[in-house]
Amino acid sequence: QVHLAESGGGLVQPGGSLRLSCAFSGSIFSLYDMGWYRQAPGKQRELVASISSGGIVDVADSAKGRFTISRDISKSALYLQMDRLGPEDTAVYYCHARSTYSGREYWGQGTQVTAAS
């Protein structure tokens, strides 16, 4: 059973930075497409950035130039470096994994990110 555990959220002033981490366990990390999603109050969950099992990166327009997704296969870890955060980035951020052989999807519990003065 795949387990995802996010960390690194918190309160930051507008213009600041945070780095989210997602620890993956229970299967072979390199066989999964990984991503970061976020959900703000009253809004639908949306994709922020993704990295395929083959290493192809995709970033939402709202995050381009500010957020960087990366992974460390040796540590089974996924990261999201967030720079120049603004109030519009305030949301719960979720780690997501999709198996490339079964298509099964998994979610972490989420970590709160708040950008406010």
C-alpha cells in the first residue's frame, strides 16, 4: 500500500519561499507519476505541478517561473520549491501518485500553506 506524507507547509509573508516535501513508501517510487495539487477554500482542487515517471515536468501557468517540482529517486521523495508566494497561493497542498502499471492513484493528507502579512 502506497503511503504519501507531506511536510514543509506553514505561514509565510508575501514574497517569501517554502519548500514542500513528500515522502513516498510502499512501492517502487520510479514507477509512479507524481504531482502536487492544491485546494483553496471554496475552490476545486487543482494541479500545481507534475513530474512523470520518465522525468517529464509540467507546471501550471499560475506557478510557472515561481514553483519548481523535483524528485530524488534514491530517497523516494518529491519536492516543491515555492518562491515569491502570494495570498493567491494560500491553500492545502496535496502530494499525488499514480501507478504507471495499474493506474491506481494515491493522495497524501495535505499540508497547509498560508501567505499572509
